[in-house]
Amino acid sequence: MSALERHYSVGDLAVLWQLSPDTVRNIFRDHPGVLKLDSPERLRKRGYCVLRIPESVAQKVHEQLRGNQRKKGASITLGKQILSDV
């Protein structure tokens, strides 16, 4: 992983992988190597978190998902969520 490698937003990967942004966010939320930029909640503003996913991390996760899909059939279980057609 390099600071100069491409970093994807959640929306970018959602479009590329044809998944909802919520699904992509759930996949990468606690994944090692993902940049997590937090803004704490303030008196009149809600807090939010921005994820930036390095290309190398996205490739590894995609390979893992595709490998699991081939072994287990049409769906992949990640925690509580089931992904289809990844």
C-alpha cells in the first residue's frame, strides 16, 4: 500500500461493484488499511465518517468475495448481511 495509490470512495466502489453504498460501507467499515476520517458530533452538527479505500485493499477484498462465491454458490455471507451477484 502506498500513499500515492488510488483511493476509492464508498460511492465509487458501489458503482463499480454494482452494490449499494451501505453494503460497501459495511464491508470496509473495520477493514485494515482503510482510511477512516471521523468528524465528531458537535452541538448543532451531526458527526460523520468518511472512508477511503486503497486500490490494493479493494482488490484483495474483491478477490476474497469472488473466491468465496465460487466455493459457496451464488451468495456470500458477511456477518449479518448476505451479498448476491458480487
